[in-house]
Amino acid sequence: MTDAAETRHGPGRILILVYGVFALAATARAGVQIATQFDQAPLAYVLSAVAAVIYCAATFALAKATKVSRRVATIAILVELIGVITIGALSYAVPEQFPDATVWSHFGQGYGFVPLVLPVLGLLWLRRTR
């Protein structure tokens, strides 16, 4: 498979759907948390907003399926993987900074650990369709 558009066919459609759901969920959650509780955990809520932006970027890049968007998707998904591992570890190491759950806290435990598995699947799919 050498066509960049292959990322949006077959299992790629499911991947894009899951990324879209996470983009929507993370954006909504971060928006509500920032609007109503920002003073309680500003770091955690800003990181939720960052996660939302990354999920949106990955969703659009996977769906667009051009050579440039593949690079964007790869970078977004790598940042996502680093983020979920880093924030997951920090949420255990410094729990006072994460008094409320975020998408990536505790490695995505509140989302069934999908945030930890999703970037691995995304990178594997990008590799398979390159």
C-alpha cells in the first residue's frame, strides 16, 4: 500500500472514528473543566485541552490522508503517546496536581485505558499503510 489515502480505508475508518470520539470527548471535557473548575487544577485542565488539540489534529490528518497529513498524523500520535505515558506517570507521582481525572491521567484509566492503546494502534496503522 503506497497510496496515502489508504489510511482512511478498512480498519482506518474505525481508527478515525475512535479518534473523532476522543477529540469530541476531550474537547468537551476540557472546555467544561476550564470554564467551571480551572482554579482547582489548572495544570490538569490545560493538559486536557492539549490532549484535545492533539486528538483533533490526529483525526483530521488521518481522515485527510495525504502525504503531508500522514506526517502530521505521525507527529500528533507520537506526541499523544509521549503525553499519555508522561501524564499517566505524573498523575501517580504528583497526584495533588491531578485532583480530577483527565483524558491522560492514570494512563487513561477513566477511558478504559484506550488513550494508552490508541496511539500504538495509530502508529501501527500508519506503518502498515505506508
